[in-house]
Amino acid sequence: MDSERQYNHSAHAGNAGDVWKHFVLGEVADYIFSKKPRLIYAESHVGYPEYELNKPGEWEGGIGRCWPNLPDLKNFCYFDILSAMNMKGLMRYPGSTSFLIKAAKKRGASLQAELWDTDPQVASAWSGVEHISFHLGDGFKGVRSLLGRSPSGLILIDPPHIDSKNAKLANALLSASKKAGWTVLLWQMAGQEKIIDSNKFEAYSLEFDQAGLDGGRWSGSSVYLACSDQELNSLLEKRIHEFLKIMC
Ligand SMILES: C[S@@+](CC[C@H](N)C(=O)[O-])C[C@H]1O[C@@H](n2cnc3c(N)ncnc32)[C@H](O)[C@@H]1O
């Protein structure tokens, strides 16, 4: 069995890498929702709708480290949603698509999601969820096939690891999606090969200790953004600066 098939995100949910990925995703989506009331959202590697946070867990070095600053962080989409889900203490963590469904609702926007994952248990977990089309299969191929037949929207590419084969697929998908008018995010841990073409796509990187987070063996992570909207890049920089100011 190949290693991607065995990957289960449960042990990693809410860790420092997830905080960075979902923080950036939330800011990008919230910006788009403020301009567009309807959004097509596609994820190539979606994982489960929701995760339980148990101790001990990687989340303690991630979302757990943010929790004391929650009153100041609540004006960010990501933290506002986490807070509303965990009124009695931090116990639940949304997968990326559940998070975006809540972010759309908060803005009164409507979201249609096209999701891919190769794990049949993940497929069962999404069964019956409204406004979701789940596809059991490879997400690189799946999202690529969507480009020509759907209005453009937002894409998250979040493979469990990026080897040289995935790197080629990821670069190609980022380029093709941007060309087709989509806004695309790709997440990657720092220390993996520099495989994404950073001349073509904006990289937003965090050294975890810069924000008081603990990523275990990982020192940081990057989110790449491919889009043609300079206003979004500027806004993101400003919001990241504000986030770091609170966390430092
Ligand atoms: C990092 S997790 C996804 C986490 C999710 N995006 C989030 O932020 O909440 C990666 C997922 O990719 C799935 N996966 C592995 N190989 C895949 C492939 N070739 N195509 C689609 N999904 C795949 C795994 O089953 C796993 O659920």
C-alpha cells in the first residue's frame, strides 16, 4: 500500500501547520466572500469534515498556543469560527471545507464544494452533507478536470506530502488554475524540497516560533497563492502582520 493511502490527518489536526494553512485560507476566502455572494470551492485532498482534539496532541503546539490570545484574534475569520465551535473549551477542530462552509455562512454567501480524497472512510464521512459533491479518487486529476467545466472560484491543494511527482502535478495545477481565472492556495511544510516555483507564485511563510507556535520536528510552513488580484496579496500581507503582532 502506498504511504499516501495510509495518511490520516486526525493526529495532525489543529497543529501549527494547520493554524497557518487555515488562517491564510480564511483570510483569502473572507476577502472573496466580501466581493462574491456565490463561490465554487474545490479541494484536491480534503480529509474529514471535523476532528476531535484530545490530549496529548499536536494541536497543543498549534491552535492550543493561540487560545490565550483569542479575545484579540477573534477579528480574524479563522479564530472567530474556532471560537464559535468551542464555547466550552477547545475540543473540536474543523477540516478545511467545514471551516469554509462556516466562513461562507458568516458572510451570508453560498458555497458549492467539489471535493476529492482517495480514502473511502473520508468519503463516508462526507455522505449526505449539503452543497458538497464528493469524488473518491485522485485530487490532482480531479481538480484539473473541473477547470474547463465550472465557473472559476477558490482551490486548496493540500497533499499529505510533496515528493517530486506531486511537485510536478502541483506546479502544473497551480499554473493551469490561475490561467483559468481561479484563486489557488497550496500548503507545504518548510524543510520539504523547494519544489513550488516561487518566481511564479506568492509564498506566505511562517517560522512557527515567530508566532509562539511549536511544530515539533517542523520549523515552519508556507502557503503559496496563485491569483491575479494584487489587492488580495496586499491585504494578506497586512493581515499576517496584524496576526504576528498579537502572537509575539
Ligand atoms: C493533509 S490531509 C487533508 C487535510 C485538509 N485539507 C484540511 O486542511 O483539513 C490529506 C488528505 O489527502 C488524502 N489523499 C492522499 N492521496 C490523495 C490523492 N492522490 N488524491 C486525493 N486525496 C488524497 C488523504 O486521504 C488525506 O485525507
